[in-house]
Amino acid sequence: MGNEKSKEILQKDLAKKLQQLNEKEQLESLIKDNKIEFEVKGIKYRVHKPNNFEGLQVRKARTKKYIELLKDDTYMLREQLIDLYKGKGIDIEQLEEDIKEIGLQIEDIQEKVAPIPTESKEIISNYEQQVKDLVQKQSEISIRLSELLEYSVENEILEFSNLYLIYNVLEKLEDDKWIKCFKTYEDFLATENETLILEATYNLSMLVFKAKI
């Protein structure tokens, strides 16, 4: 599914798309019977909410993968990684606290802005810039934290579960019939159609988002 650079670009594109996902009406028009159809390179695809059987398949695959990773000495649990980084002068727990602290600072500024008259544009603009700077700082710390913990067992399991779920619920239209897009999970991982995976992930995220609103 491409190199690390391609993966990074896909993740950024997905993040941008999810940020744009704020119109409930848009969701309602796209989602039909808990399915979303989309097109990539002239081929029609769709994702659907996983049924109980598919959910069970994901859980079984996740459990099997988790046991495999625990037996593999090249992987570490999150707590082990945190201890390892601490020995090298990197405090993961402090980074997490920094993220929380910045969140509190943002909330504090937002509370200060609330009672200010809308005509006080200069003051409001100053506060807005402070919030933007804090959000940027928080984002940078979050990205660094994600990178540091990327190879923990827990993170590997999360990424595996997400991909396996997409593999399970992604279908394509062939001869007027909806069929499973990939015969095996290995075929899914081997695809070079990164646009398809991005769109499937995005649309599945919309289904999940819809379930929560």
C-alpha cells in the first residue's frame, strides 16, 4: 500500500476530510441503509456498517494478532516503551500532561472571550490568535507522541483492527452485484490503489460519526 511517505500523505488527507465532516444534512443524503456508495476510477464501491458476524471476525483477528505481537520480542507494550524512552530522557507521560494543560489553557481563553462584546474586534482577534497558536502547539506534541508510540503493541493492534474492519466492509459493484472487494486481507494490504483505501476509510468514518450524532 505504498511507502511511508505515501501513508503520511494519506493520513493528512484523511484528517482534512474528517475536519470537513460537520454537516449532518450532508451525512443524511449520503448514508442509505447504513451504507455509503462512492466511485474511484470509474468503479463503484461501498462500505457498510459491520454486522454482528463481521464484528466478531474483527475481534477474533484482533485477538490473534495481539497474541502474535506479544510473542514477538521486537514489539513492546506501551508501558515498556514509556520506560525505555524515560531512560533516554524522553518523558511520554509529561508530553501527555502537556497536551492536557494546553487544552485547559484553550478552554480558559474561550471563557474569557465569551463575555467580550462582539464589537471589540481587536481583543477577540488577539484571543483567537492565542488559541490558534496553542492548537498548533498541541497538534505538534500530539504528532510527536503518536510517532514515539507508533510501534507499541497497542498502536499496532489499533491500526490492524481499523484496516481489517475496512477490508471486511468494503464492497465493489460487479455485474450489477455487490461483492467483497478483496478476497483476502493479504490482497487488501497489497493493493496499490491508495485512493480507494482513503475513500473507504473516510466513508466508514462517516458511518461511525453518524452513529454518534
